Amino acid sequence: MAAWLCMGALGFAQQARAEDDRWERREARWDAARLDEQCGEVASDEPCTLGNAERRQLVDDLYEYSYRVRVGPGSYDTITLHRVVRELGPWAPVRTQKSIFLVHGDALGFRGAFLSSAGSAAVPASQSIAVFLARKGVDVWGIDLRWVNVPAGTTDFSFMKDWNLGLHARDVGKGLYLARGWRAYTGAGSGRIALLGWSRGATVSYAYLNEETQQPPDNRHVSGFIPVDMAYAFAPGATQERQAACQTHAALAQAQASGQYEGGMLGLTLQGLAGLAISQPTAPSSLLAGSTNREVALLFGAATHAFQTPPVIPAYHWTGGQFSAEGLPTGLSWTDERFFFDTLLQASPYQSIGEQVDTLAMWCGAPDVPYDDNLAQVRVPVLYVGAAGGVGGYGLHSLSLLGSTDVSAHVVQRLPGTYRAVDYGHADLFLAGDAQSAVWTPLLDWVQRH
């Protein structure tokens, strides 16, 4: 009798699993079909079609959905939309009132920037802002810009020739349109979405908001703006910073004019630094005489400005560090060292140079670019989040270019101003062990109030 019951239970469980699998496949097809239909509704001269949809578990009932979306005729004219949510069942997200759309910066795509803990055993899988916000009832969306999907081994980058701030801003607009429409279709409401851009992602987001002001109110998607540790333009008194930006702009613009459309293979470099720091930490570095592989990888995090010629932001760094008397890094202050290396391993191989040239033009003040023509018409609430050892206070002037009246700032500073070189860093905002309390919770409070 017991054996029969066990066999019966096993058969029932197998049948139930089969039903669940069929339901999940059906829901995925339905999900993709609706997104594909909606994609075709995007008001643009460029095509928009859905490629594929994937679902992966992050932790407990939290899942990530990703959708590859073709947004142009070329082989690499694709973006990826990501969604991190709590689930009721496969492809059935919990309905939420609040939503946010995240735009990554240089080198790291959505996963590396906002979900990097899912790719590291050094910290809990939940130690990422996307997971934190989703657990708190926020529907988290985000984008991989086109260059994130360009595979390693690519040698001809001519397709990146026209990839600039304007193009990436339009892609963000398509992502916002799809996210907002899909939330409405699944019963979460048709309200606008908060837009967060980190680093270069903030620049792209500024450019998008600048353009969105020219759309009818019904076609505007942003409820509030959170630029994270980035300047869109420098204050009048930042003479040295502006001069350094002009110098760098001249060099990159010349490289672009000569046919270089990829920005120096930063992602491959970061992957290499991190890989050697993990596999051969004490071996002598081939990049910096007298230092080890581990020290060079830590140097990139703790003294990022040393890798920039010339550095635009003084003492700018990704992660606050500790240094020996000889000036070599001995460790990181707020971010777990192995977690930082694991995050660098998630870098995308290549990045277009166009958005870098455009950003430097904004910083330099010349040549004139169209991405700030309408900023005074931007009137959504704004929260600036900065790191004292990153861009920090340099990002505050950009807020004055907007027409917004509800403007606030949250700059994380751990040390007196004279210790800027070792203060909280650009990536500490998302990687540090205390980022949840120091950064994400105040950010969440602002989202919930707006």
C-alpha cells in the first residue's frame, strides 16, 4: 500500500511538473509575443523586434527576465531589456506600484553594474541594488546598451561609427516605452517610471530627458530622475577639469575621425586584470614593474585616475582603498576585494567611442552638441547620488541646468575633504558592504515618496 502511494505520488508530481513546464513555456511565448507586438509600436524610423526571452532565478522568489530586442538593421543593433521582480509563478511577476529603469555606465552592462553579486561567490547573491529594490516592492527594469552584446573576437567596429549619446538615448527611450507598456499590460498600471543612470549611464539619461521634453506629455515616460555620480557639465570655476576634458576630447575625436570607433577595449583589459589577480595574485605584473597582479588590479579600483591621461576628475577612483608607504594599494576599504575582481570579470569586451567623445564635448564646452538644448524644460523630480571619492560634488552643477524645482542630493562622504583620494568611491555606491544602508535605502525612500 505504501509503495503504491509513493508511486502514485511520484506520478502525480511528475504530471504536475510537466503541466508547470508546459504552462511556463506557454507563458514565455505569450510574454514574448506581446512584447514583440509592443516593440513594433515604437514610434521610430528604426525597426524594433523581439529576439528571445530568458528567465533565471536570483534568490528565493526573485527572478530576472531578459529580452533581446533588435532596434536596427545591423547585426549588432540589439539591446537587452532586463526585469528583476518577485514572482507569483513562472513569468507571473508580483504587481507593484513603483518601478525604476536602470542605465549602466562604461564597461559593465546591466548585470555587472546592478546584479554583480549573482556572478560572485564572495558575497550573498542578494547584495545587489536590483535585488534589494525588487525585494522592497519595486519593479526593476534596465538595459544593456548596444555595445554590451558585441562578442569578444570582433575586429571590425565600423558598425559603431554612429553610436553616440543620441543613439543610446533613443534606445533608452525604447526600453522605457516597452517597460511602461508591459507593466500596463500585466496589470501594474500605466504610470511613469523613475530613471536611474550611473556614470556614463547618467549622461545617456540626461540626453534622453533633454529629448523627451520635445515629446507630447502622453509620450513622456519618466516620473523622476536619479543621476548617480556623474557630471553632465562642469561649473564655471572648474577650469582645470574643463581643460583636461578638452585635451582628452581632442585626442578621442581625432581617433574617431581616423576610423577608430571602439573605445580602447577597456572591458577586455579589466577582465585580464581581474583574472590574473584571482589566478596569480602574487606573480609580478607585466603592466607595472615592481608590483604584483593583485596590486595592479587593486590600483585600478583604488586609484582609477592613474589609468587616465590626463585625469579629468582629481583623485577619481572606483573603490576606496588603503595604501602602503610606497603608494601601492594593500586592500579596499568598503568593497570586498574578491567581489570587486568578480565584478570586473563581468565587463563587456568592447564599447563604442561616440558617447565618450560626446560626453567630453559637454565637459569641455566645445564643440557644441545638441544634448543640452532643452534641459531647462526638464521638470521631473531629481535626486543626485554621489560618492565623495568618485565624481561626487562635481555632479551638482549639472542639476542647475534642469528646470526641476524638486531637487535633492545625497553624496556619501566618509572622510574629510583632504582625503578625497581614499574616500568612498564611484563603484562603492553599488558594491560596498554598507551600500544598502548608505546608498540604496535613502534612494529607495526617495523613490517611494515620488
